[in-house]
Amino acid sequence: MDWRGDKLLLLLHFTEIKGFEDLIGRYALDDGGLDVTLLSNGIAVDLIELCENEDIDPESIRVKEVWT
């Protein structure tokens, strides 16, 4: 998991997708699902939308580093 610009990306191997779905609950996928990026060995999920829906500050999950 890491910040890429304004996105907090979680990388999931294909074998981890079911566990992720179980963790977030099916209701999180009811409104059309989540936008993901397909990778050669899994997917990348932007956690910002999930955080907003659950009223979680994404920086409480991983602090966004500022490069100067």
C-alpha cells in the first residue's frame, strides 16, 4: 500500500481479492463496484472512496509523505 499522488493504492494479488471482498463487505460493491487497475499479477485498488464512505481519514492508514 502506498500513496501515488492523491490515490492511496492497495495492491492485491489475484488470490487475495476474495479475502478483500470479505473484509470490506459486499455492500461496498453494491453501487457498481470499485474502480481498479488490472496488473499482471493482481489489481490495484484506490482506497480513497472506501475511506470516504466509512468516514476514515486515509492518512490514519498510511501517512502521506510530502517531498520537497
